[in-house]
Amino acid sequence: MVTIISGTNRPASNTLKVAKYYQKQLAEKGLETNLLNLQDLPANLIDTDLYGKRSTEFQKIQDLTSQTSKFLFIIPEYNGSFPGVLKTFIDACAFPESFFDKKACLVGISSGKYGNIRGIEHFNGVCAYLHLNVMPLRLHISSIKTELDENGQFFKEDTLKFVNQQLDKFIAY
């Protein structure tokens, strides 16, 4: 099972648009995926699901995570790194069954010109600790506001080329 994680809980985010784009492209390549939008995390996640507790609301997300064998993370830049809600999600998940010895693909996005390079490297360190095997080809999509059209689709030739290359490698990974 493959799950795409939209790595922020920000409403109407470009991250979710990119996650949906990746999901659509993978479907066109014959791969069915799940989409986990971190906006769907329980509002009281910190009180109910950290440190060995488990809420009914998060159990559905935990089940999805446990059943997933490959993750595709779309990660926006927040203050030079990745969003805290993504780390909180990881911390709320059961260890080791959620991520241990599974596979991941990382996509960084940012409004700036570096495509969340630093945040992807920070998150890669978390993945290493979790024994989550990261595919070597990571994309860093900068100036995200100029990369998507009004329908949330990539349209620039070089971005389309690199996204397609990453998707093909992810399917084979």
C-alpha cells in the first residue's frame, strides 16, 4: 500500500495541491494510493495520542500508516525546516510498526528559491532514526506559487520532467 502525506495542516495549502497532483499522476501510471492530509489529524492530537495514548480518531490514521509499505511525503518549508505538525504526526504513530524498514520518497516545496532543501535534510535525519528507507532522488520545488496553474497542475516543462522521473523511480522502488 502507498500513502501520500501532505505534510502540513495549513488550510488550502499548495502542499495539498502538490499531493493531489502526485496522486493523480500515480493513478495515471496504474498505482493506487491513499492521501493523508494532516488537516485530518484530531484537533487534540497532542493531548490524546502522544506518549502511549490512542484516540479513536487517530486509530484510523494509525491503521493506514501501519498498513502502508511506501510513503510519499510532500513537505513544505516552515522556518527553514519542516512543519512541526509533521513531526507531531510521526511522534504520535506507533513505533516501530509505522515506519520501520519501509520506503519513502521526499518532495520539498517552498515559496523561496531553494525548495526546502534544509527541511528535507532535517526530515531525512528523522527517517534514518525510524529506519525509514528514503529513495535517493528527492525533488526540491522552489517558487511553488509560480509552478502550479489555477487547477493545481504543474505546467513548466523542466518540473514536469523531474516529477515524472521521480514518480517512475518511486514506482520501481
